[in-house]
Amino acid sequence: MTVPGPILSIVIASRNQLNSLKFTLLTLRDQPPAGAHEIIVVDCGSQDESVQFLANQAEKGQLRLICEQATQGRTAARNLGARAARGKYLMFLDPGVVMGPHWSETLLDTLERDPMVGAAAGKIILPDGLIDHAGLAVLEMPTEKGPRLMGRSIHAGQRAEAEGSMRPLTVQGLAGEAMMVRASAFFGVDGFDEGLGREFGRVKAMAEAEPAGLDLSLRLGVRGWTRVYRNESIMTRLRVSEAEVPLDAVSAARTAADDQTLISANWLGQVRPDFHISNDGRVSPAENGYIRPYFRPAISFPAEYYGAGVHPDQVTNQGATGSVVVLTHNALEYTRLCADSLLAHTDPRHELIFVDNASTDGTADYLTGLAATHRQVSFIRNSENLGFAGGNNVGLAAATGRHIVLLNSDVVVTAGWLERLLAAAGKHPRAGLVGAVTNNISGLQKLSAVAYDQEDLTGLAAFAANQAAEHEERVDRILRLTGFCLLIKRELLARIGGLDEAFGVGNYEDNDYCLRAHLAGFECLIARDCFVHHFGSRSFAAARVDYVAQIHKQWDIFKQKWGIPAGTPYNAPVDLGRLLTQGFDPAAHFHSLPERPCQGVPPTATAEA
């Protein structure tokens, strides 16, 4: 019978650190990881009694021992241990780090449940109860020789229960002395840089970022992996006096300075800082910093939903890199215009999903033919009108792209439209939603004037190209985006789910979705270089819906859901600050998606046979 391999491999690199090592191994025995695991210790030419002790433990089956006489450094030893590991996940531990109760469950759950996470780490405290690590931030500061980049531990030196350290975060960096990494992600970026963090047991200054861990984290970020700090996993770093003593203090300081210089040289201009330090020492958050709250996905999407091009180990989905969901209900003339523009201006690597809400004017027959003649097009027909939210949720459930765009059927897209939305999403890690600008909509996405004919669209292509050139890569942060053209990051979809179907036929579900995104720690952006023409409300007109009466009805639903006084008139000011301080509540703010439908087959229980 084949014995299943471990899910977790714990790798410890050591040299003349027997006392610290014993503490770590003892707590691993008393606080073992959840699930099958192995412990690999790489000893690098120790001259104390480490080898004898470890060999005895290996004979008892407590660990696997690798003896490496060449002293190429701690990071080289970590890589050596990783290459010998069999686990799906790698946990790197330094001697002297001791584990708290249930330390592994949260980290393993993060990596298992969220296929976008490449590495996770917990809170490391010192024996005096102060924080040593709660994620790493990237700082940029001025020097006489120009700007310099460095890593710093978030909340270092504060009490372990400091408020900011008591919630999970998405961060740029994690400490290499206690980091769990997805093995495929680790080997996909070639492991630790063996030129960084080579010393064993060097006592680092308060708030100093472990350079090898920071560098590995940043390389994971370049490849699209999320890095997560989980406050629920707690460890303690002991201050045991057995570090290798350098020949002199100047040598030790020079080695640490060299590491920091290399980090700055390698990454300055390549990653966005989280904070800026001014000439007078003041620290201010960067506009596009990476740190934001992390919420565990409420929807567990298979890895292939995130797109084959994102991560080196995800090769099951060779098709879509993005998904466009177009909800239709009658108004066939405008659906044709929309479809024609999508086929003309959307790279065929992206999938186009049309979802029809029980049209009666021939729309379904047209879309059936479209799907039969274009590989990138798929069609789902609902046997009843599920409303704007319900119909779009069917499309969201069917989409397999890395990001999904909800697109009204009464729009006409222009050249490069989707690439501009995707670029804005990729360059702004805290963004969860990205919208385009247009000619006809409420709010700040509407341009004050457009220089083309809005009826026959003469001049539209030239106008959109000019808009793109004048506003290249410009984004505006906003509280509210409208749903006529709305890019949704799959990370956000996994955490807050789909649109709230309580809003029925349509209106205010996009306001609600934006508010939920903000509560979950994501931003909403307008991509000013992406122009999409919008005719406006054509499905409502085709269904002979009284738009004014409908929007007031939806406003009442929105008020009731969010606790806005019932007498508040439509378009009156609302204290959004109060709503945003309530925090994200998964029970109240998550809305599940329907079961994933088979494309071309009605998805609901009441669907046609």
C-alpha cells in the first residue's frame, strides 16, 4: 500500500545553534502541525553537539537530517532542505522560534482555501510580549545618494495585542524565519536568494526586515501570488545567546548593510512602497500601497478559475485570461451592436459569456447562433427573468477568467478597452473593482462632453483613442462605480460573493456591491483611459419598465438594507462614513453564487427541459 506523502514540510537550517534548535523541536513535538508533516533539519558544519543530537533524533524517526559541511549560508541551507522536501507546502523556521497552540491550522487553511496565496506567516512576538513581526512593509526614504528602499516589520515594538496587529492583512513582505510557502510558488521563483541573509543566528535590530524573506516575498508578488499575515497564528522568537560571533562588530554591521543595499538596488522602482519617509523623518502612507485587510474567501474557487497565465503550476485552464459577462433581455438591436463591438475589439483569449433573461424577441436564437460560430462565445439561457443581479450572478458563476467584467448589453466597446481595465486592476493591488468612463451614466464616470455622434456612433473610435492617449494609465479612486461596465477581481468575488438579488429587476445592486467591496478592504477605481459608449436603459425600455418608479423602489430597498432612515429622500446625502466604519461582516455582506451552470444549458431548477 502506498503511504501518502506529507502535506507540510518543515525546513530548519542550523549551525552551532543546538540550544535554540532544541526549543524549536520541542515545541513542534508539543504543538505538532495539523495533518501529515515532516521535519527536515539542514546542519551546516556545526562544531557543537548538534550533529550527534540530530542524528539520534533522525534514528528515532523524529526528523530527517541533512549534513552540509560547506557553509554557504543560511539561505542556501534553506533551499537545500526545500529541494529534499516532499510536502505541498514548505514551512521555514529558524532555530529559536517556538510555536503557539494551533499555529499551523490558520496558515494551512489560508493556503488550502485561497489559490491566490503563495505565502503566509503569523505573528512573531518576543519574550517580553512585544511584536517582532506582523507582516513586512516596504518603505522608501531619501538619502544623499538618492531614494532608498527598505523593509520594516509592521507594528514592531508594540504590545502583542496592539489593535492594528489583530486582523489578517495582505502585505508585500513576510519574515523568512517563520514563513509557510506554497511549494510550487517557491520553486517557481527559484527559492531564496542565496546572497541574502546568509548568517546564522544574527541578532537583528528591532523592526528590521529579514532580507531573504522580504526578497522572496517580493518575487512571489511579481509572479502574481498574494502574501498574507495571519494574526491568529502566534509564535515566539527566543533571544538565545548562541549566534555565531563575527570577527568584529564592524563586519556584522557591514554584512547587514550589504543586505539592505542589495534589497534597495534590486527593488527600487520595481515595487511600490507602502510608506514614504520624508527628509524630516515623517512617515506617510503611499497612495498605492499594498497593505489592506485580508478576508478568507467565502467561495472556494478551483485553481483553474484564476487563469493559467498567473501562476506557473496552474495549467488546467489554457483558455480565458479574462471573462466578459453580458446580460441580455430583449432589445436585440442593441445586443447585436454590443456583440459586434466585443468580437471586433476583444482579444479572443478572453471569454465572452452571454446570459439571457428569458427574452422573447429573438435574442436567444441570435446568441445561440453566435456561440455556435465563435469559439470564445458561450451562451446561457435562463427560463425566467432573474433580474439584473440574478442574471449576472449566473454569469459570474460560469466565468473562468482571472478577472470578470459585467457589461450591459446596450454598450459599444472600443479598441483596447479590456486591456486598459485589466492593466488598471493589475497595477493597483488594493483595487477590487474597476470601471470605465462613458457618455451616458450617473456619477463621476460620465464625461461632461463627447466629440462623436451618440446616435450613429460616427467618430466614436477616434474619440476613444484620443481619450486613451490623453489619460493613459490615469485612475481615480471613487466610492461608487456603476454596473454598466464593471471589472471584478476574482479575489473580491471570492470574499463577498455576487450581487444581492434582493434588488430584483435592477438598480442599486452596484451601489451595494461597491459598498461591500470597501468594507472588505478593496478600492474602486475609474480607469480614465477606457471609454465605453452607453446607450442607456434599453432593456428597461424594451420591457416598458417605469424607470423613475423603479429607481425609487430600489432606493427604498437600499435604505432598508443599510439602516438609512426611511424618510431619506432619493439622492439626499448619506453618511457613508458611518456605514464604512461598521466593518465587513461575512454573514451580512456575502452573497453566494448559484451552482455553476453548464454553458448552453439553462442553469435554474425552473429551466426549460
